[in-house]
Amino acid sequence: MQNIAVCVSGGGTNLQAIIDSISEGIIKDTQIKVVVSNKKDAYALTRAENAGIEGAFISPKDYENPDSFADAMIELFKAHDIDLIVFAGYLVIAPEKLIKAYRNRIINIHPSLIPKHCGMGYYGLKVHESVLKSGDKVTGATVHFVDEKADHGPILLQKEVNVLEGDTPEVLQKRVMEEAEWKILPEAVNLIGQGLVKVVDDKAIIDRP
């Protein structure tokens, strides 16, 4: 059984996609042990409560430095015997100490086709605003392993989504979530849980049956 922690800052739609995928059997042999948010009023914590999952509020603002914040996160994850950490709309730069402790065991979902429209400052609607401003006809989402750089690290899965004439950032955001994020994030969690993913020379390799 794969024990996962899901870290979220907002509404938790990707968290809900994971919860639903576990209950529907799309994600196998996996349980969410804890949902962590850096915002006390994040609706993601309500989703966790509704699903009978433990929620935790841990904000980097409450700690003197990144290492102290990392220590608190690591302590929580060790207490729950966490195998995989999932950043699902988590607007916190992971401290290096946490990344080193869970190297290649932290994944993130980003609402663009990395390396486009990503990095520091690219989050939420800002990503989709950038896509529309650039005139791109295709966007999408990416699941990648987390390393020391923002929206960097070995890419595990990507899924394309068409940009349509008349799209607003809000409309495009919704389409990317529905057509890409909610599909490839659960898929990634399942692939890792089934032992079908390995990272070699900073590249994620999927050994599909």
C-alpha cells in the first residue's frame, strides 16, 4: 500500500480528483494519509475532512527559516510513513532540506507544457494569461518530480489541451484542469504506486506493462 501526502494551497480540485480516483479504483493500492495546507482556510482542508482524511496546517511563515519549516514537514511525513508527496496546487517553494529528504518522491502538477510558461511567478491564472498572450494554440499540464528549481525536475507525464478562439484565462484554466490535470495527476500517482516509475540520470522512465 502506497501512503501519500497531498499538499495544497487552495480549493483542492486536484486533491478531489485523487480522492475520487482512489474510490473508483483508478488509483490502486494507495491511501491519502494526510492533506497539508499552508493556508488555514483552504477549502482543500474541508475536502479532506469530508473524505475522512487528516488535515494539517503548516505555514512557512510560522518558522524562523526554511530548514525549520522543512523539519516540521518531514516530522509529519515520517509520522504517517509517507511514500510519496504530491504537490497539487501548492504555492510554496519546497525547502532544499525537504527535497533532499524525499528525493524523487515529490511530484508536482503544473498547468502548462513545461518548459513553457513555468518557473517563478507562474502560477494560477498567471500561467493561462501568459499562454493567451503568447498566442499559443496548444497548452496543457505537466506532472514532474520536484527538485531545487521551480517547475523543474524530471517530467513524468504531459497532456495537451487546445487553446480555443475567445478563451479567457478563466475558461482556459477550467479546460486544462478538466482535460489534463485531473487525468494525469491520478495516473502519475498510480504509476508510482505500482512501481512502474524510476528516475535515471534526471529522466523519469515509465515501465508500462
